[in-house]
Amino acid sequence: MHGANQSEGSEFLLLGISERPEQQRILFWMFLSMYLVTVVGNVLIVLAISSDSLLHTPMYFFLANLSFTDLFFVTNTIPKMLVNLQSQNKAISYAGCLTQLYFLVSLVALDNLILAVMAYDRYVAICRPLHYVTATSPKLCIWLLTLCWVLSILYGLIHTLLMTRVTFCGFRKIHYIFCEMYVLLRLACSNIQVNHTVLVATGCFIFLTPLGFMIMSYVRIIRAILQIPSATGKYKAFSTCASHLAVVSLFYATLGMVYLQPLHTYSMKDSVATVMYAVVTPMMNPFIYSLRNKDMHGTLGRLLQGKAFQRLK
């Protein structure tokens, strides 16, 4: 086969973290448990926000969308990994691999952009509270969310289409739990300079720009909190953004462990870091937001008792 035909007709082997049967059994139950916890946690967040009128605010609107994104994200990768752990056939088709890559890239970008919009919400709430209603109107919130989706879709399409130009040859073994961008580029036997250049350029725009915006927002938030005279007022103001700050820190810390390195140094040792941002972060987000939030506590309690929907009647 030649060029694209060779790539399109091939399969990849998702070998995962370990090829030892005894370790695969442990990994299967561990990842199944994490997946179920992630699904239940994020579904509860979405149901709680949609069912309680008190939570129909911009902050919770974006939180519900973040939970939906995380739910979609883990469903894109973990079920296939669980099947591979239980099966002798670990193959994934070329089309299946690119599909998985597209959703992976798009949803990571969407997560990042939603976190940036949530930082804007916290900035307005603390630094410009008198303008909060107009600065976070429902129309603006929907427009911002739509922009996040459009940019994420375009980002995923760009890198997936560029990947179709890459030729793969030799052993197509992926020692990861899913088809990841850096791993596929390292398997290429054609020129990937264009892919790498576009990856760096678009990555700086889609990740570093929102990160810079969030840093600037929190610098201003901290300044505003320090000007509050009472300790109680400072604690109350900080508590409104502590959960978001924790999620942002976890997201960028795990993502940075994987991608803040040159392509040629990317190796199988980074699979643990990949699991952190692909599995652990979506699982932890519901806990981070629910544990420190009294409104969420109350709504989740009523939801689990079957009483949440009565408030809407």
C-alpha cells in the first residue's frame, strides 16, 4: 500500500498501560469504578442544576455544561479501553482512532474554554457586582457558550484533518488508553512538520490565551478580595471562586504534565499523566464543586431523596 491508502486500511493496537493479564484485571475494575463515579457525579450535577430554580444562574449554567463535557469526554475513551482490557483483540480501526482523536481534542479544548468563561463570571461577580446582571445576561451566556463550542469544533477538525495526511507504517502499537495526538505523530513515517507547527500555533491560542485571561482575572479578584475590610467578607468572597480555582489548577497541572514538552521526548512514561487528565480530572470536578457549595449540597440532597422536582411545582 502507498501513502494514505496504507493508513486508511490499517488498524491500531490500543495496548493500554499494561499487557500483563493480572494487572489488566485490576485496571479493568479500577477504571470501571472511576468511570461509574464520573458518570454518576456529573449526571447528578446536571440534574441538580436543571431541577432547582435557585441554581439557574450563569455560574451554574456553565458548570452544567462543564459536567456535560466531562461526561462526554470520558465516554469517548473509557468504554473502549474497558473492552480492550477484557478482550484479546485490542485493535481499533483507522476511522475509529481518528473519531476518538477528534472528540478528545475538541472536548479538551471545550473544557478549557468553559473554564475561562467561568473565570469571567467570577471576575464580574466579585469585582463588578453592581453590573453582574447585565454583564452576564442570559443572551451573553448563550453567545459565549456557542463561541466555545464553535472554536472547539474547529480546533478538533483542523487537527483531525491534518492527521489524515499522515502516513503510518511499521508497528502501530499505542501504549495508551486511547488514540492520543502525540502518540499518533510519533508513529508517523511521513513528514509531520505541518502538524507540529499547527499544533503549537493553535495550542497557544486555544489554551494559553484563556489561561492568560484566567490569570489576569484572578489577579484582579485577589486584589478586590484584599480590599474587603472584614475577614468574614474576604472568606465569603474567596469561597465563591475557590472551587473554580481548584478545577483550573487540576486541569492545567495534569494537561501540562503531558503537553509541556517537546514531541521527541514524549514517551510511554507519560501514560500515567494522560490518565490523570483524561480520567481523574473529570471524576474529581463534581466532588470539588459539590463539597464546597452549600446550595449544591442542598439540591443534591433533595434530588437523591426524590424531592428536588417538587420545588418547580
